[in-house]
Amino acid sequence: MPKGHAVVLASGTRPTLIATQLWMTGPHASAVKASIAAHDPSTTTTLDDAQRELVDVGRNLAALDDPVRSWAGSANGTPMPHLRR
């Protein structure tokens, strides 16, 4: 599974593939960075790693025409062959 995706498992439902929301692109990115700077002894390493992850996820998403349909199924809800049981 490419970075930037997760499988959600909930009781009584079928597994669902989702695209994750990275904190680096979210509405609280500056607050998270400030918290890391204030409390993480390895601030530079942590923020550099986060930036590399952001680039990797962007590259993975750009490689997919439609991330949801390409990984989860077609427009009419039919599972892709590799996801069938």
C-alpha cells in the first residue's frame, strides 16, 4: 500500500481504503510545528523526516489518476480484482 493511505476496519462493515490527512498540510500545521520545536529534542530531524514523507506521499498520489478508484474500486462500487476476497 502506498504512503498516504490507510485501511479502516470497523465492526460490521467492509474494510475501506482511505487517503490520510497529513499534519503537515492540515489546518494546524503551524501549531504542530511549534509544539515539535518546543518539546522534541530532535526537532530538526523530526521536521526534516516529515518533509521527506510529504514529498513521498505527494509523489505516490501523483502516480495515481484517481487515488480512490485506483485503489478502492470503480465508480460504481465494484471492487478492483486485487481487493476481492
